[in-house]
Amino acid sequence: MQRTALRRVATTAIALAALGLGTLATAGPASAAEKNGYLESGEFGLFFNTGPAGAVWDLYYQDVDFWGEKFPGPGNGTDDFVNDNTAGYNNRDSVRWWVYTDANAGGYEGSLPAGYIGNATATFKNKISSAYFYEAS
Ligand SMILES: [Ca+2]
Ligand SMILES: [Ca+2]
């Protein structure tokens, strides 16, 4: 999607700005990598436990179907399935994210603004199956 390309350009610009300030020298990975178990700036995180706590499913792009995927870890829930198995959010992206209780933006729709940290409500707890950085339904 066009918006995806724009987001990538913006992220690169920020990374270059950080490089100029020398802040990447101790920052670990040079750029965010989704689904690596570490919630980095620019990613949306779905957590195994409320809090949020435990293992995180860290997304940078939309994922239209969580089925068959597992938490990479570390943390409580490592190697457990992600689908219908997340209980908390931390949106470290600069844009709102949308979550759905079925794959392909089906079922109930919820959204979390940039910077949101909190627990899933009963409608969504252990029921989310897809997530997007745009409203998909
Ligand atoms: Ca990551
Ligand atoms: Ca998937």
C-alpha cells in the first residue's frame, strides 16, 4: 500500500536523524524488525498477558491472519500460539491500529490510538485474529 511505503520512508528518516545524534551506538538493532519478540519504536505489540506483560507479538505491517503463528519470546507465553491468545496492548507506532476478532478483519473491530498501553476488554481478550495499521473493515 502507498501508506506503507510512506511509513517506511518516515522511519528511515527518523533512523538517520538518530544516527546523526549518535544514539544508535548503544541502541541494539539498527532498525525495527517485526515478529522478533521485542517491541520496538514504530511497532504495535499484542501481549500474552494483561499488564501488558509476557511475550509480545510485535507487528510493523498488518497481519491478516494470526493462525499458526507463535510468540517468539522471550517471556511468559513463548512458543504459544498467537491466535485467540493475546490479552494486552502497547502501541508504539505513530498511528492508530485496528484489531479484529476474526481473520481478514472479520468479527468485532477495536482500535488503539498511538501510544496506547492497556488490557484487552472481554470482547477481545484471547480472541484477536488479525491486526492492521488502518481501518480494514
Ligand atoms: Ca520488533
Ligand atoms: Ca499471519
